[in-house]
Amino acid sequence: MPGLIDVNTFFGMDRHRDVAWSLDDLLRLLDQHHVDRALTCSLRGVHFDFLAGNVETRAVARQHPHLIPVATLDPRRYLDCREEALRCLGEGLRLFRFFPDVQGWPLDGLHFLRLVEVIADGGGALLLPGAASGGPSLVVRVLGDFGLPLVLLGAGYGVFGELLAALVACDSLYCDAHRLNTPGACELICREVGEGRVMFGSGLPERYFSSAYLMVERADLSQAQREAILGGNAARILLGEEV
Amino acid sequence: MQTIDVHAHFGVWNFPIPGSGSLDGLLILCDRFDFRWALASSTEALTYDMRRGNAIIADAFAGTDRLLAYVYCNPCFLELSCEEMDAYLPLDHVVGVKIHPAYAGVPISAPAMVELLDEVARRPPLVEIHTYGAAYAAAMRDVAARYPQVNFIMAHACALDSAAAADAARDRANLYLDFCCSHAVRGRVEYALATCGAGQIVFGSDMDLLDPAFTLGMFEDAGLSQEQRQAIFWDNAARLLGL
């Protein structure tokens, strides 16, 4: 049994305000909510230096085996990006989370696509923001042919129709459920494309864990569907485990 | 526990929500989440036709023992809004006024809104007003002072700026906060509990646009005492409704 796997967490700080997003906060919250494993990355790599951020993420994961390291790259830097992607893949780190919304670069930028090529060749997977209107369609159009798993995080009701169409169009596309907050959202995804396409993500430590969790727990799903969403899919698709 | 939901809607949304817009759909959600009463406004009134929307919801809710209606008022149509209040507020199952500055395109401090609020305050009202952002908190502080006899529910508690909403509620005893929104940012409920106290917090779900589980999760993680839970989920709303 893969247990409860959270595909959407991070740790670090916010330069605009005082927040409780430290590693200790994350660990405490994961423990409090009985999360078995969590994909995570350092915000240092998002906002400052992805090389230093990835070092931090890897170190934290070595120290806390239930944290699964997710690397990040900022394609704007160009220099070091390809080498870092190869280094991560060489070390067995195959999950890469990108933040074009935060960093301000286009998903169809050639500087990004050359990295996707490397990650796809290395058997990696991508986690990407899914909240913006047009985002799911763009991801499918630009990245769908690479064939690697693509996980959209944070899609909400405003793009839910677009997300469903994107899931239908692209077999390698997945989503997390933390902002799919309309009644029956999980049930509808299961009906349209099957339970294998949605994963549990909380947004910890920024978001309330139970907002995401209760929607899955209280949804009208079979036990098998619920287990797939809460951990089975992430284990199978992102961690390469047999479930 | 049995709950009064002060923020619901009746009518279709242009998002993929199975069963949206039906009376049965709302009642199923009431059953699933143990809502004894849900107070709803018409989506048609909010988004298109005030008169028709108010008529439909008043008619549909007349035969239920679970659903209570807000009459929607639009500052762009002052005279018609007054007619709507006079037509529907005398009905037992119409318990207050809904105002949505964003849908109407009229800021809270605009002259047209002031004229409408002057009229609302002449009736025996409970007002649920959409608030989204810090500017709404500042405006509601003034509105609450101008009409101390009116109780205002600040729907969404200004969303990401809920600290400003809580600060306003601390200073104005006739401001109440409901926390439903798509941003389940950790700490917003706790800040309000520490600032204005549980006595000015009510439960609103935003169903059937949002899954009630999403907002329930925020309260679940906020570590409420039994007394706070009782106040938020029942007592405060019951007091506002005169139950």
C-alpha cells in the first residue's frame, strides 16, 4: 500500500511577509496529518538560486526519507540549467517542478523546451502550475508530445472545464486536487478519464491541509478510487512503484 | 454537528458542476454536510436578471424546510432593488439582502452603493455582501459605522486579505466574517479568532459553486474549541436570523 502521498508541498520563506513555511513547519504538519510521503522542494530554488535550492532539497530528503525531493530549474538563467538537469537525473532525482507563473517565462520558450527534452530523455516527470486560464491547453499543445508525465498543480474551478478537455486529449497529463473545489470534481474526473489521472496535493505549508483532504475523503468515490487519488497514482506514475 | 450555512447559491454556474442549479442538488449537499439551514442567493440574479432570479429562488425555496433566500439587490437599479426588497423581505423564507459589488461593477463606497445601502438600512435587514481584497475591508468598516443597526456578513472575509477583514470586524460589532473562497491559506481563521473572536465568525460554504468540504477543512485545521465550533457553525447565524 503506498499510503497517503502529497505531491504538492514546499518549504522555505516569503520575502514579503512573515510566514510559517519552514522545514520544521512542514514536517510538523505532515506528521499532524499522517502524510506518509510528500514531494517537496526548497523555495530557495524558486526565488533565488536553483542550484543552491536543489542542494538544500536533496539534503533535506536524505535526512527525512519520507520527503521525496523535487528539483527545480529556472530556464531564464540558461547557464547551468542543462547540466543541473543531467546531474539530478544522474543522481536518480527525476521529478522537476517549474514555476513559470512566479518567474515570468513562457511555457513555449525554447530555453524551457530544451530542458524538457533532457528530462524526457532521462525518464523524468514535470510538475507545473495549472491555475491560469489557457494553461492546461498550452501544456498539452507544447509538452504533450514529449510523452513524459505532466502534473498540473492548483487548477481551480475557473479552468476545470479546460482541464477536463486537456486530460481527455493527453494521456500523459495528470492533475492535483487541492483546488478542484467544486462539488463532485473528483467524481467527474473519475467519470471522464478514470481515477488514474488525479493525485492528492495539499499546498502545505501555505494551505490548509484538510481543505484538500476532506474533498477527497467526503467525495462519492469507491475505496479503490480514493486510494488511487490519495497515493496510488503518485506512487505508480511519479515514483515508479508497482501498486 | 448541525450547521447553518450563510453563503450558498441557487442556479447554474458555467463550470463543470454535476447537478448544479437544481434544488435537489442543494438539498443533497445539505444532507451530506448536515446543514440544517442554508441561506442562498440566486445566481441568475447575481449574473444577469435580478428580477427573474429573485422570483425563481423565492418560489423554489417556499416549499422547503432547509433553504432560506437572500433577495439580491443591484445598485445599478435602485428603484427596482427597493421593489424587490418590498416584495420579498416580508416572506418568512427570505431572510436578508445579498449585494455583490463586483458583479454589479459598483464599489462599496460609490454613490450608487451608498444610496442602495441607505434603502437597505430602512428595512429590517441582514446583509450578505461580497468582499474580496483589503479595499473592501476599509469600505466595510465605514459602512458598518454608518448603519450600526444592520448586521453585515462579509462574504469570503476579503479572501487573501482576511486579516484586514478581521481587523475591521474587531472594530465593528455588526461585521461578521464568512471564510469560503478558493484560497485556503493557512492561518486566516486563526488570525480572526485571535482578533475579532469566534462571536463574529459564521460558516459559509459558497455551495454549489464550491464544495463545502473545502471550507470545512479550513475550520478543521484551525483547532477550534467546542465553544468556538458551536458559535461559528450555529449560534452566531441563529442569532442573526432570530432563530
